[in-house]
Amino acid sequence: MKIKKFVLMVLLAGLILAVSGCGKEYHYTSRTYVVSYPIKSLGLNNDVSGSFSGAFFVGFGSLDTNTYYYVYADAGNGRYILKKYDAETTYLQETDGKPKFKEIIRYFITDNNSENFTVDGIKFRKQGWPLPSFYVGNVEYTNNDAFNNNYDIVAQHVKVGENQTLYVSTESTSTLYVPRGTIKVKFNADVNNVK
């Protein structure tokens, strides 16, 4: 009789766990949101020497200790606005196509009842205090816009259900696609001959 009660209790506990979702591991696949827009350079045409005439140029400068690339981004209606991109986190890619900026942001959406899950086969973990941090491997994700500029960008364009949570990576991959020949690997750094 004791064995029957024990088996019945184990089956009942298993049924409760199955119904409540406790112990169940969920599997999600991350997705990407792409921000892309055309860019132009500032023409550096020297009327006397003709240098840089008609060339595409990516400005390069520093502010404090950070170094940036400067280009003009298409703002619509034939207008452009100066943008700066961190040179340590923005790739340059030469292309035969039109110059553009492209940013890839990773995100995933979970069901609200899933606390034990993997994303792209990597265990999801929560850590940190006083503000929790959420990680997939070494990549941090947030489920709100505090300290994450990417969250608002993705949240405006991705539909999230009432019983779902959006997680957006705090990191992204940014690339400036520039015309072939823009990147110079050989140059004369002789400042003694500057007039």
C-alpha cells in the first residue's frame, strides 16, 4: 500500500510540474534587427592643388581619449547630418556598392513563464546586484531601456505579445561600407614637408 501511495504521489508531482512548466527548459533562437542608411562624405576639394577632388573621405578625429569616424548620414529630403562612430567598435568595409552605415542588433523574445531557457543553444543566466544583468554566454541583454540604447531601437519595430518579454543585446555590430580605395594602407606621414 505504501508503494502505491508513493507512486501516486510521484505521478501527481510530475503532473503538477508538467502543468506549471516548472523544470521545463525552453529553447529560443535569437534574431537580428538591422539599422541601415546611406552615407556621404564631406568633400575636401582643394581648389589650388585639386587634392581629394571627387574622392570619398571618412573623417577621423578624437575627442578626449576616444577616436571617431565622421560621415554624413542621409536625413531624407536631400539633407544630410554629421554622425560620429566609435573607431574601436565600428568596422570599415570597402564595397563596390553605395556607401552606407549598417548596424546589427541581436534580440530574442521569451514567454513570460519561462525562466529556465537557452538561446541559440547557450544557457541564459541572470546575475548582478542591485540591477540584474542577463547574459547569453558573454553577451549582455536587457529587458528594458535602462542603460541600453539598442532596446528602444528594437522595441519600436518588433511586435511583442502580452505574455512575452523582449530581450535586446547591449552590444551591436556596426559597419561603415565605403567605396573601394577609401582605406589607405600606405601613406606618407612625413610632417616635415608640410607647408
